[in-house]
Amino acid sequence: MISLFTKVKLEFFMLFRIPNKIIRDLNKKDIFEANNTFVDTCAKDIKELDEKLNEIGSEEFNKVLLALIIDRGYENTYVYKRANISKQEFHKIVTGKNNGKKYIPSKEIIFRICIVLRLTYDEMDNLFRVARYALDDNNKTDLIMISILGIIHDKPKISISDIYEYVDELLKKHKQKPLFKPIENC
């Protein structure tokens, strides 16, 4: 068992960055025991941290997106046409690959898909998290999109083209780059 005095010495040396020469004067056995005590004491917490770190990145964007499309009962063609995405781009998104490399679409494309699927804030936030993007309350574009999705997610009578037009007007009004091109017959 490591003595209380040795623990205090170790903490003191670490706190004040005492040179290694002085630390070497400590009994090596005490240092070894201190490391084992730390690992033994924190084993459960370390295991939980390791599990959380392994979970990061385990969800794949394309699988989460496809699950949302199926859940909403839409066909892929409906989604990519309404989101104003080319068939080739959508293929990269749903396969998750572009020339053999992992593929994640831009934030703008994900916003368009969220509008077409009329996702809730939580669903949209999860989709962005899986894509490794952060929604920022200090970013005007993100804030507009978050607000619009909160308004439209349960209002199917509002057409996609009307939503796009309104969003682009808001973005222009606040000196932001428009996200959408006009879409016909949506």
C-alpha cells in the first residue's frame, strides 16, 4: 500500500512541476503502486470512457438518413428531386462513398434534406451530429434553418418551393448566402 506521505509528495511534484531528478529520489516501488492504485480505482470510469470513445463515429450518416427516409415513407427519388440534389450526388450520400472514400454531404445539402423530410429539431440535430457537423446558434444560416424546421415539420401543406423561397429571402435579408435554387412544381 502506498503511504499517504508518498501520495502527497507525488501530487506536490506534479502540481509544481518539480524536476525529474528530485522525483527519481522517490521510491520507484511507491510510484509503481501509485499508478496501479490509480488504474484500479478508476477502472470502471476508464472502461466507460473507452466505450463512449468507441461509440463516436459508429453511426453512419447514410444509414441514419436512409432510416429517416423509410420512416417517413418516401422514395429516394422523391427526396433527391425535392431537395434539388442530382441523382449522382444522392447516390454518393446513400452509399456513403465517393471514389472509395467516406462521403458526407455539405451542411447545405443536409439542410435541404431535412426540409424535405420535415424533421423535428431532435432528428435534425442527430443527423448533423452523425455527419459531424455542429449546429451553431451564433450562425445566422443555422439559426434560420433551425427555426424554419421548427415551424414546418408538422405542416405538410406548405410546399417545398415556398419554404426554399422564404428561407432564401430571410438569408438575403440578413446578408447570408442563399442555400437554394428555385425548384419547379414541388
